[in-house]
Amino acid sequence: MSLTASAQCNGQTEVCDKRYDEVAYLTTHNAFNTGSESFSFPNQNNGIAQQLQDGVRAFMLDIYDFWGNTVVYHGSWTLGYQDIQDDLGEIETFLLSHPNEVVTLILECYVDANTIEDELDEAGLTSFLFTKNAGQQWPTIQEMIDLNQRLVVFSDENDASSQQGWYHYMWDQMTETHYSVNSPQDFTDEYNRGDSLNDLFIFNHFVTNATLGIGSESDAITVNAHNFLLNRISEHYDSHHKFPNFITLDFYDQGDGLAVVNELNAGYLSTDILTTESWLVYPNPAANTLFVEGIVSERNFRVEIYNPNGKKVLESFTPMIDCSLLKQGLYLVAITNGHRSRRFKVIVE
């Protein structure tokens, strides 16, 4: 661990030495759309300042231009709107007073990247911005804290200039589960937008009233409960072997979202990562046979190969894998050895 390591990182010492993409974050869907701010049909009870105090570390925001002002609202401004500076100011205050915390913004944008840059600058957040360069591995949480680059921004609009590397196009980095779920029985483990081989995973976990199109607090009480949420995460992980980063909830204050996030970060899914130096997967690209080289335990060694849709297409219990029947394309190779795992991207030609 870094010599400047904090007593905790995002509330847990367990995540300090984990990379940003190996950590789970309690995430609020339509974070701004709150009952405390008098929005009609809210998705959350508490405002962003309280959400931060309660352990939320990633926020989904819908951003619009409203008569020359940059505001947040959901669906229609007639249901309530608020200047974006109110929310960004609360985040700036939090980052200044909590130097060991990393915060993420996931933006649904109806304004351009230049407008977002201006708003972040006005809020005093520019110095906190993290930039991930193409081909760069995500840093550890501790490294981000040491550099004081503790604000990560993603947008669904791919309109950043070459000088706006901090403005990450989310579907180059993320995948997600479906968000149009109308009852607790409708959740599936299928992916929606974004390539399932991307580093980051938005685990959408909220119920929307089918008739009114609004968040359902009564359903949140059910689906945010510890066992319901953790069981769904575990089932998806068992099927797809992909760690969920952004556990996205409505009415996060109902149920046990933070407890589940803490369990994930403490290793509930056994996602301790084997170092790249100790493993080699070759050749890449592969044609007929793929080899895994490293220390192989006689117990619990398993190789699983997933296609870009997240479907498992091959499983092997030996380090020599016949991939001759796979179609050409990009695959995710998940290696499990004992209680640790490692993921690689491999091209089959």
C-alpha cells in the first residue's frame, strides 16, 4: 500500500489497493430527483449532500439547457428542476472536506461537453477531474487519492474535444443491465447498452411504475433488501463472471444497498485479482488452441470464455483450451484459481 495510504478509501480500507474498476459504488438513479428538493414523482428521498453522507459515491444526473441555464430534471421541467450548480456545489464541498473519497458522475446529457466543462469549472471541480487515457489501466483508489484526482465523469454523449480527456464517453467504458423494469419479477441478467467486455459495469436495480413511468418506493423496499439485492448480483456473477461496479438504486435509503456494496468490496464475490505478471494467456489472437500459463491449483481451476453478449460459450478445467469451434471475434476469458480470478480480452481468428 502507498506510504500515504489513508485510514480508509471510500469508507473501506479494503478498496485502497484495488483499481477503480475493481470497486463497487453505491449509485443513485436520477440522484437529483428528490423529495427533499420538492420534485414531483421523485426517485430519491434525500438530496445529494445527504446521499454523500450516507455513502453514495456515484450519481446519475440528467442535464438540460433551460432558457440559457444548465439545470437537472427528469422527463419534464414541469415536474421540478434545479440549477446544476446546486448539486455540483454540494459535491465540491464534500470533496474538499473528505480527501479520501472518490466520486463518479454518470451524465445523461442534453447539453454539450463545453457546457459541462464550464459548469464544473464554475463549481470549483476542475482540479479534481481524473482522465483515463486510451489503453491506460485504471489506477487504484489510493493512487487517485494521492493525486487528488477524485472525480470521474462519464457522459452518454460522445462530443468531447481532444483537450477534454476527462469527459469519458460511457459506452466506450461501460456496459449495463436493462433499466426498464416494471416489477421485481422482471429483472434479467441480460446486458443492455455497451459492450459487455468493457471494464465497468452498471448494475441497474430499480423498478419503474409501468403506467406512470416513475420510481416505485414500495418496490424499492423489496428489491433493495439485503438478500434480494445480493442474490441477484450473485446470480449474475455466477452466469457472466463480471464484477458489478455501479449498484444503481432508487430510494437508496430503503433497504441495505450500502451494506451489499461493502460486502462486495470486502471480497464477497472472491474477486481478488491475480497479478498480470503471474499469468499469461497466449497466443492472442488465437486460432485453434489457447494456453494459460501460471501457477495452476489442482483444485478449483477453471477457465470460462464469454462472447460480447455476456454468454458463456466455453468452459475448461485445464490450462489448454480448444477454441477451434469459436467464431472469429473478441472474447472475455475469465480464469479462476482457488479463490482468486483474473480476466483477459482475447481475439479468436
